[in-house]
Amino acid sequence: MFYERELYSQIRPHIEKKEFTVITGARQAGKTTLLKKIYSDLREQGKTVSYFSMEDPGILAAANEHPEQIFKFSPRPENPLTNGISKKIFLLIDEIQYLTSPTGFLKYLYDTYAENLKLIVTGSSAFYLDTRFKDSLAGRKRIFILGTLNFEEFLLFKNQQSLIDELVKIRQTDEYLSPFAEPLNILLEEFIIYGGYPAVVLDPDFNDKKARLNELRNSFIKKDILEAGLGNEEAFFRMMKLLASQTGNLVNKSELSSTLRIDVRTVETYLHVMQKCFHIMLIRPFFSNLRKELVKMPKAYFGDTGLRNVLLNNFSPITDRDDRGALLENYLLKRLSAIFGHEEVMFWRTASGNEVDFVIKENQNRKAYEAKFGNQKPNHSAVKAFKDAYPDFSFQTLSWRPDNENTWILKL
């Protein structure tokens, strides 16, 4: 069964555009499934479409020999056009990062056949890491990033359409008290503990979910090390584990270097790879007064909390966890990034220790947010200091459950 991802509605209008379409994102997030859905839809529309995976050794060898060799397996676009009329051919390629030069391959096909060849490709982080990809394909591509499931998609994969409708109502209706708060929170807890990898979500057995996450963790690290050309698998793994234990904390490269006994340049390389592989998300500090707000280190969160929890081997219920606040912050960051864009989400922290979890810097949406697990109130002095410094920002405290003090996190 195909569950339609939210990203598909953004990709669909781009399918008919001249630029080629690149789908990248976290491993095992559903890129291949999405590409096969596009293939199926194009065939139903009567389009001329071919689908290949570069995991096929024969196709890979031919494409590496010369881009023209791909047309041994697909109709060749007309060049030049007959009577100036385009007869568009759609070429869908999965796992394009396996090519020796994916950038050169795409550039050649686009420059030669742009009028009547549409390329739609998926590529892992190794493809995304290639600096040539960004530099030489300007104006020829649009990148779509497919993450693991968000909470609404999680509910869809759980066949909980009625709760999706309820979630929409909760978010759109002020002062609405949902009679379904308890089942929503039960599922939100499962989502935060086990994450949003589709195969993990679809597995009904919690022990099997853990086993799948263990397999994903081991597979990811080995592939990331190999494709990024890194040499020390153990250090990379230990750094990921350390960042998992420090979710929501400042990333101090010198401390990481000292703890892991690797140089700072290696720490920076690992952070870069982890970001490009969509394992971690770094957010930057928000400041205007450089003398008082001198914390310049970023904070680290995880792209998927299931991956984060398997690194720590901790799948305990959220109420029993010392890190429940960090998990709630991680959920909130991903939600805010989805609403406002990741680059707009920052945090505020002063040299004196005052701190606000998240700040939206966008001029039209100047907001600040705190995540609190219970019905706790945020630190009064920190809130006052922030409001005094930035009176034009609204401030909201979001909590795990509906309560009288704070806003339920699912209202956002």
C-alpha cells in the first residue's frame, strides 16, 4: 500500500518543469518508494517513462562508460526536435550516487536533451556531499529533501485518519479541548521513542522495531563512513553516541576532540557528514548584543529520535526518562523547522546563563518558544530578560499534555 508523503504534493508540480528533479534525504526514508509512485503515475498518464536503479551492475557499467549508453535501456529523446515539437521522455533513476560522476552524467543529459528529456533522480547523502553537484548544476536542478515521517505522516501510516482530522481541528481551533488527547499522546510517545523511519513505523512489534533500528544504525554508519571517505568507524560511532547523549546541548568542538581523542578538524568533518546524512540538525544562536550574548556554539538535535534512542539503547517510556525534556525539544525543533524553515529556527542564550529554547527570527513571525514536559513554568528571569531585550517577540510555552498553564505541544 502506498501512503502519500507530504513532499509528493510539492514534487508533483515540478515533474513537468524543465529542470531535473533531485530527491535526496535520509537513508531508508522512502525515496525509492516515492520514485516508483512517480513512475506509476506517469505510466497511467500515458507518458513515455523509464525507471532504472544504479544498483543494477549492467546499467551502472553502461552509464559510467558514457551517458549516451543509458539509452540502450530507454527510448532516446529526439535531438534535434522534429518540426520543433517536443516529445518528452521521462527518465527516472534511483541511487544515482553509485555513478562514478553523477554530476557529469546529469549535466551531459540536461545540456544535450533538455527540451525533451525530463530527469527525476534520487541520491543519497554521498551525492549531496559532492561539491561539484552544487557548483556545476546551477540552474538545472531543484532539490527536494525527504526526511523520515513527521507526526501526521506517522498517523497516516498507522491508518489513523480520524486522528489526523482531529489533529487538524486541534491546530486550527482556538480553545478547543480535544476528547482524543489521550490516544494522540500515546501515539506521540511511540513516535518520539521509535521515530519515523517508515519500516519501523509499520512494524507492529516493539521488539522488532528495536531490531530494525539497530540494523539501520549499523548500516548507516558503515555506509556513511564508506561513501564520505572517512577512516575511523569507531570514532564516528562514538561521536554520534556522544551527541545523542547531549541532545539540545551546545556543541563544543574542543571538548568533543578531547573526549574522543581526535583532532578538531576531524570533529568538524564528522559534524559536516552527520548533517549532510540528515542524522543531526544544528541550530545557531540568535543575538544582537555581541558582548552579552557571546555564546556562538550551535546546539545539536537529531533528524530522527528513533535513531537517537537506538544509539543510547534507551526505549523506556517517556515519563521514566531523564532525557524527556530533550526529546520534547527535538520534536518541537522538527515541527518548527517544518513550519518556518530550518534556517529560521535559532536559540537564545546569554553569557549570564539566561536561555530560551527556540527563537524564530523571521520578520513576519518573530516568536520564541519553550518546551516543558509537565505543567512547569519557564524560568522567569530568562523570560523577562528575553522580553526586555526583544519586546517585539511573542512568547509561548509548549507542554507534553494539555494543562492550564501552558499550550499543548500538538496545538502547534
